[in-house]
Amino acid sequence: MDGGHVLRAALALRMDHARATQKATRIGQFIALGMGWLGLMYNPFLIFIDVFIWFGASMESSAEQLKSILGHASVRHAMLSLEGV
């Protein structure tokens, strides 16, 4: 997992943080697919590691997308008001 953060940091030197996270998670998921294939062939324990990496990368990507979208919103945009009631 720390390797993914290092990869994201290296990618973030050339692009914005959200795009770097998306690319790093796709690379991590590609590696996870390879580990899953190796797990099917040689060691089924690798499949458990593969699932952990896959979901971890998915959650990291989702959290970064949400942070990127909501980064420009203010509390005023999220408040419900009772003004026309």
C-alpha cells in the first residue's frame, strides 16, 4: 500500500493530485489482477491479498474523487434552510 502512495506522489509531480490518484489506483489494480492470476496458478493465498489490494485501491480512488468534488464547496452549499417554508 505504501508503494501506491509513493507512485501517486511521483505522478503528482507531473499532474494534479486527483488524476495522479486515479492513475496510481489503476496501476495497482492491474498489478492486483496479475497477483490474482498467479494465485490461481500457484498459490491461492495470493488471491486474498489481491482482493485486499483491489478494494483498497478502489476506496482510495473514490475518496479522492469525493474530496476533489467537494473541495470547492462551502458549508453554505450544504446547508438546508427553512426560508420558503
